[in-house]
Amino acid sequence: MSSQIDNHLPHYRVAIIGSGPSGFYAADKLLSYSTPLFEIDMFEKLPLPFGLVRYGVAPDHQKIKSVTKHFERIASHERFRFFGNVEIGKHVRIAQLRQHYHHIIYAVGAQTDRHLNLPGIDSLGSHSATEFVAWYNGHPDFRDLTFDLTQKRAAIVGMGNVAVDVARILCRTPEELAQTDIAEYALEALAKSQVEEVYLFGRRGVAQAAFSPLEIKELGQMPDAEIVVDSSNVQLDPLSQAMLKKANKDTKRNVEIVQSYAGQAKNEKSKRLYLKFLTSPTEILVDQNGRVEAIRLVKNKLIAGDKGRIWANPTDEIDVIPFGLLFRSIGYQGVPIRDVPFDSSRGTFCHHNGRIIEPATQQPKIGEYAVGWIKRGPTGVIGTNRPDAIETVELLVDDIQNGRVHHPPMGSAVEALKMVQTQQPDFVSYEDWCYLDGEEQRRGKIKGRPRIKFTSRQEVLAALKQRTSID
Ligand code: NAP
């Protein structure tokens, strides 16, 4: 890589931590500059790239996953290297990165879920949606989880797009799932699933739901699952009516779509998907083995809060519904990494518009930046990360122009490579990924699937070893 660089031009070495959309959009913007020139090393703790696109986007949304074609073009750039299976904080410390790179961009996403604080929430059979999503997508750290799919009824708390994804995956037929890149073990487990009823619970009303129109429309188009909506539950109260007048077109469309489902269920399909608004769980009831057995729910009414926000307020209407499986889907949450200032109230790194700051002084940590969910919190779709990453990279370039640059003592690609080889000899390069990608697709083709994913580090390393012995 460094041999391609004209050493007369100013060039800077950037470490991007994380290989999801925000990391790639940051790389894309950096590589678009002809002066200064940037050399990029992207570090990923998992062996394979693309973060949330590979491990978060639902497997039946292959079209959304096709954004990886764009990321692959970026990754094949002569000034870009990928180091998979290298965890910052474990294999390589931030202090070591600062020895080799002018800039560090954190693109680590939001790696856990927001906690739902309820009695019984940690019982057997209660899972976060983030775990289930990572499991069915073949994430190496979640592949060994088990979900009791012998249960007939599952509850999902939350009315966002992740909750909708989980509901859809539970309601798809084995034939539909077999056309996706869902992990093989998840396909097998879901093919035997006995779940017949899925309930989605939103604490506020239909006009305040966080899903998007395309996603809620898709729920109504499943071949073997029908939506059940009670019309009295989706009639708008005066607060929501007033809000809807000023709402954006997506919110209006959400209301229209959900109201069109009301009273339409014909009980002709194998599975039923209940949308329940204005309902909150208050307690998870457990059996003598500590397993989820039922959920106590309270009916809410909407009240006006500060700054035009509409809140859910509990009434005294209580219901108890038997459930054997529960998914909490109330949003993702960022996690700290060692030596980077973390704002635990927001679940993001401490920053100003993407420049990492020291909380005590509010001064920037020269050379360190954030993009994506660890910068703005877990909101928006994949494309939202593009302007977000551009904003941060423009600040980084502005810092260079104004002399606010960290100068690493060892500033060459060769030295950085040596450091990685020493710290993690089992790193996965972009060329390795290209081989593994081909293998996944080849394995998929045999079974008429887009790909069959590698789902463990051992599998990945064994496949690479086998390639080397064939070569
Ligand atoms: P989200 O959009 O923030 O939705 C979270 C849901 O949880 C909301 O309905 C929220 O209700 C509810 N909630 C929060 N705290 C709660 C509590 N204590 N009790 C009950 N309910 C609670 O989060 P997400 O679904 O995890 O999605 C994350 C981001 O990824 C979103 O931007 C989403 O659009 C995006 N995404 C997009 C797609 C897609 O485009 N296909 C797919 C998946 C995810 P309130 O509104 O009342 O707080």
C-alpha cells in the first residue's frame, strides 16, 4: 500500500475501529480527498466485515444487505486495509494505535440493548431482541444461545423496526427463511418452531410507533401469518389527532396502514401477529423453574409532556397473558471501550459533533473521532450514517488544516502491519474475506440460498488454513 503513495504529498494514517456502515462511509469520504491523502486501516473484532449489515439487518432483507457491494469497492481501494479478528482493547490497545496512526475513528456502533427494568425480566425465556437478532444472523458471540421455540406464544416489547424484524422472523415459514442467508442452525431451529402467536406491545399509541411504513406494510403481506389489530386500540385520542396534523408523512402512513389492518383478521393462516398499542408490561411472572410463564400488562393512556412530547401513563386496567417466550426490543445501547471517554447517560462516547472530548476539560482529544451509533445513539437507517460520517471526516480535515494533529512516532503502513502481526497473528485480511465470501456463496448455491455463513472464528480460521494448504 505505502509504495503507491507519493511521499511528497501530505498523507495521514487513519485507524477506523469497526467495519459497519458508519466505518465504511467514513473511509469512503477520507478516500475521496486527493489532498491530504489518507491511508486507512480498518479494525474489526469479528473475523468478517460489515457489522450491523451482516449481523443486524434481517436475513429476509437481502436488498438492504446489497449495500455491501459499495463497501467492497471501498475496501478494494489501494489505500485501504482490513484487519478482521483484531479486538481493540484486547489484541491492540488505543495507546498502541496512537503510536502508529495520526487519527483514530471509532465506528463501534451500539453493541448491547437498553435494559428494561421489571420484576422477573431476567428469568429464563426472557431475551433481548439484540441477542435473538445476532443469533439468527450467525454472530460468532451469539451462535450458541438457545431460544425455547416449543412455546406457542411469544411477546415482543417495543414498537420499533427491530421488534418488527423479530416478529417477522418468528412468523416466516421455513420455506421463506430458506431463501435467505439466515444462519443454518437458526434455520433448523425455526423450521421446528411451534410459535403460533406473536404479540407486539407498544407503550404509546399507533401514532407514536417507531417502525417505518415499509416495515409495517411488509408485516401484512406474510403468506402464512395474519395481523390482528383491535380497531378500538388504534383509534386516535385527541392528543394524537393534533400531533398527526403536524406529523411527517411516515407517521401518517404508519397510522393509515395499521388502521387498515383493524378488524381484518380472518383466522385463515397458521400464525397470528397481534399489534397491541398503549400497553406496557409491569411484571414477568415465572413458574417454579424460574421460566417466564405470563406477563402482567397495564393499559396506558396518553398525556402531554414537556416540549410537545406525548407520554404513556398507566391506567388501572390490568391484564395477565400467558407467554413462554419474551423479547425485549426497546433500543440498542453503546458500550464503553477502555481509554475512550464514555457518556453513560447517553450511551455514546463523549464528543462534540464527532470530535472525542475529555469530559473534565471539554477539550478535544487530538486525533480521535466518532461516527455512527456510538456518536449519535442508535437511531436512523443505514443511509443516515453517510452524512453523519461525512460531518466527522470534514472536522478531521479541518483539524489538519488548523494544525490540530497527533503525530505518531511510527508512521508507516509496514510498521503498523508488523504491530498487528505481532499482536494478533490470526488476523483476517480483505483478501481473506474475498475468499471466504466466495466460499459462503458457493456453499449457499448448493442449497439454493444466497450464502451459508461462517458463524464461528474457528470455522473461519479453518477455512483459511484449508485454502493455504490447497494453494
Ligand atoms: P427504536 O426505533 O428506538 O424503537 C424502540 C421502541 O422501544 C419504541 O417503540 C419505544 O417506545 C420502545 N421503548 C423504549 N423504551 C421502552 C420501555 N421502557 N418500555 C416499553 N417500550 C419502550 O429502536 P430499534 O427498534 O431497536 O431500532 C434501532 C434503529 O435501527 C432505529 O433507527 C430503526 O429504525 C433502525 N432499524 C431499521 C430497520 C429497517 O430500516 N428495516 C430495521 C431495524 C432497525 P417509545 O417511542 O414510547 O419510547
